Amino acid sequence: MSTGTLKLPAPVSIEAPRSRYSQIADVIRRRIDDATYPPGSQLPSEEQLAAEFDVSRVTINKAVWSLRAAGFVRVRRGAGTVVRATPQIVRDARRWHEQRYDATGAGQLQASRLGLTAHTQYVWIGRASAPPQVARLLRLPPAAPVLERQQRLFTNDKPTQLAESYLPWSIAKDCPALFEHDAGPGRSDARLADLGYEPSHFAEDIKVRAATDLEARALDLDSPQPVFEILRTAFSADGTPVEVTLHVLPGSTWTLHYEWGDGESSR
Amino acid sequence: MSTGTLKLPAPVSIEAPRSRYSQIADVIRRRIDDATYPPGSQLPSEEQLAAEFDVSRVTINKAVWSLRAAGFVRVRRGAGTVVRATPQIVRDARRWHEQRYDATGAGQLQASRLGLTAHTQYVWIGRASAPPQVARLLRLPPAAPVLERQQRLFTNDKPTQLAESYLPWSIAKDCPALFEHDAGPGRSDARLADLGYEPSHFAEDIKVRAATDLEARALDLDSPQPVFEILRTAFSADGTPVEVTLHVLPGSTWTLHYEWGDGESSR
DNA sequence: CAGTGGTCTAGACCACCAC
DNA sequence: TGGTGGTCTAGACCACTGC
């Protein structure tokens, strides 16, 4: 299948000549789009692709690299490269808030409307020292004691979100329910309400950054992928911050949705 | 300065052995953090770095690549690699809305509080066909006529944001002010209010993706950088979508901020 | 013109996976 | 054990920058 030069659909109009690996990445991506390589299927090995496009394997590797960063493929060392199914999931911050008293938690409600399943894995719950940024947001001294709740959230049995909640120890220590595993997402808000700290005001700060190796493993991602980092602070009616949550979401699978104002919803 | 093997501060605890280029990237990043390579300064050439770390230039290139993706350095072909100054800018969606009648526009007000300067460049304003996604959000037929306003926004004289606004032609055609260049950001909302379509409800959808080459040039970025893509829809009181704006922001320089609920602001 | 980064190659060794 | 991707090298040519 060696062709010597890369076949292009047409000379690119006014654009500068692209590099070889970039053109190859485009071709592969097009094959993914038109299901020549359908979701879940295995890409030809880099050796084979190198032969097909008549380039070295390093060049193929570079092309695949860009596809990984964009979330199109998933590489497993030793096994092979598979095409990712990339369902889009919408995170509606407002609805999350409104549904906080729902027994199943907002995440599950949200997912079920789309025919998805969801569940939560509790990685760790216990007393810890507040990280600097969290301490600042909770208006506590550095390294103050907090209740930390680490969760991993799944959609259709695939990990799609990491969340670490922090509550001031002075508030959390009196509520045994907060230490239990089955307090679904949103449940902690209800517990806070029981204690007289009902969250009524919320702030979220959103950044993008590359996933750490740890996060990549926990979310079943390739390492160079960008993730959303959402820092959510919940305030009680008197303006006291009562909970800070750090969410980490794969950038390629999520759309964040915010909505505000007087009128009707658009959705 | 050739050392043969890379000096590490300490054997990494339980972590897997890192690749060479990744370790080198960490070292360079640390030098940027402690101002061994201060912002604006030029990195040693890849040849020099290759000699220092006793690796091939390809390996250095790969290390630099990851620093580019994270936004730490800016490479200019033929010239060299310089350390980026990476000021963090916060985009407060709510405040943007509240300040829409301000003469200077929300962006400028927001920036001036931090001692920054801001200005807007109008790339193009005129009648166009609505892109599919925009038509859908505006509840117009595909390729319906719209008024398109393309802007490039600067902070401290550096481009930091691209924005494309779309208004239904049926609404915009009666308002000459909307065709003018000096209608600052936020101003279009005031013009819509004059026409009886005051925006009172807003929705934003946020995605992350790699910058296109065009965007990279317009924003003075390296190509592989992730950007925020924000699709903002403004609704009038009766629920009619009256304006859709596509914002593109470099991921490494912006933090998005949202806030809602009853209580006091936390800022 | 010299220096810089962009890209490519051929060959090599390794870690990992599935059989 | 064989196939896969991860990484590295030495050398090369090119495009672009700035003097």
C-alpha cells in the first residue's frame, strides 16, 4: 500500500504547506469520522501505518500523538491503539444545585435523562489538612483540619470525573453521615442543611490544564490530555464558605453549561 | 556542563521511572519557576540544552513541546524560544452581564480593576450566513442571514480573546449603531434593549479544544495550545434568543468564574 | 550569512500486553 | 514469545529570523 507521496483531496487553498505528520493525522482523523476506523476498533499498528504512508514510525507516532491529545484514540502500551467512543456529556452547574436534595444525586438524575447510567466510587473519606488553596477559600488558617471526601464518578461504568470535597472540620465532625460512603453527590449539601449551614450561594472557578499521570490513570485517559479543573465553593446564607470541591473532568468529553437571568430556560 | 545522567533531587518515591524528555521538561520548568529563566528571557538553544543534558536535540525538542502545550514558553521559528509571562485573567460571566450598560464595556471595567489596559479591535462587521450551530441556537433556519461582528480583544496590548457575535438580521438591520466599530463589548446588549429586545437571560456552553492555526496566529499562541470555546446565548424576556457569541480564550491565561444563588458574593 | 527551531529517517532497545 | 507502542540517537535538510 505504499504510495510514495501522501494523497491529498486537493491542494490546500491558501494555507501554508503542512507537515507530514500533521497531514497524516488529518487523514486518520477523517477515517475515524467516516467510520473507516469505527469507535472501539483497533488502529493499524504504527509499523503498518508507516508502511502505508511511506514514512518512518517516528512520524506516525507523532501523528498519533496529536490524535491522543485531542481525545480521538486511546493508546495502551503493548496492546495497541483503539478509537475512542467520545460521547459528549453536559454538566449543568445550576441543575446540580437545584437537585441537591434528590436522593440519587444530581449527577445520576442528569445522566438518567440521557439514558446513561451513573455511579460513584468513594476513594477515601477522612480527616486531612486543607491544601493551601482550599484553606484560603474556606477562610481557614493554612493546613487547618478538614473532612476530605475523594470520589470517582462513573458514567456508563466508565470513569468520567474526579471530585474531592473539603468541609471545615469544625462543621463536619458533628455529622456522622458525612463520613459514610453512601452519601451520594449532592447529599453532603443536605447534611449541611441539617446542621444549619444550608448552602445557598455558589461560586465556581474553571481552569484548563494537562492531566497529571495520576489523573490520567484514574480517568482512563492518555496523559497529554487537557482537563477541566473546577473549584466549587458553597456558601451558607450568611456568606460563610462551608464546602469546597475540586472537580477534574476530561476536556474532550464534557461541555460545561451555565445559565442565569430572569427569563425562561432555553433547554 | 555535560553530566551524563540527569541529576534528580531525590529518587521519586513510588512513581514509575519517567522518560528522559519528561524529566528535562520538569527541570526547565523549575528553572522558569525560580526565575533562572525569567519571563521574557530567551531559553538556551536546543543545541545547547542537548549538550547540557547530554541528549539528542530531538529529545530536547520533545521536552520543549510539552512546555509549549502548557503555555510556559513561546517558540518563534528562526528566532528562539522565550519564556512567557503568564498573567492570569479572570472572566466573570455574571459581571459581564451586570455591566452591560457601562460605557467602557465589561471587559475594560473588569481589566481596569486589576491595573490592566484593554482595547478591542474590530476585524469585520457585516451581513453573513449563520453557521449551523449558531442558526440552531438562534432558532433560525440553516444559513439564515445574520449580522456578524468579529472582534479581537486585547489586554495590555496583547491579544487575549477572540469573539464572534451573531444577531438575527431581522433584528439587527434596523439598528445602524450595531454596524459601527465603536460599539464596545456589552454595547450591543444596550442597542438590543433600545430595540425592545433587552437581554435578560443568558446561557453559556464551555468546551476545550486545541487552537486552530488561525486562532494561534490571532492570539499569538503556539499551535498545540488548548483554548476555551464559549458559546454564549442571550435571550430577551420572552425567551427569544437575540444574540449568540462565540468566544475563544487561551486556556493557559484565563480562569472562568461563575457565581449564583441567594447569599453574598465571596469576592 | 549564521543561528534557530521544524521535521524527518533508520535503526535500536525497552516495557508492556496477550497468547 | 511475538507484537505493540515509548523512547532515544546521530545525522540531515529545510524555513525562518536577524544581523
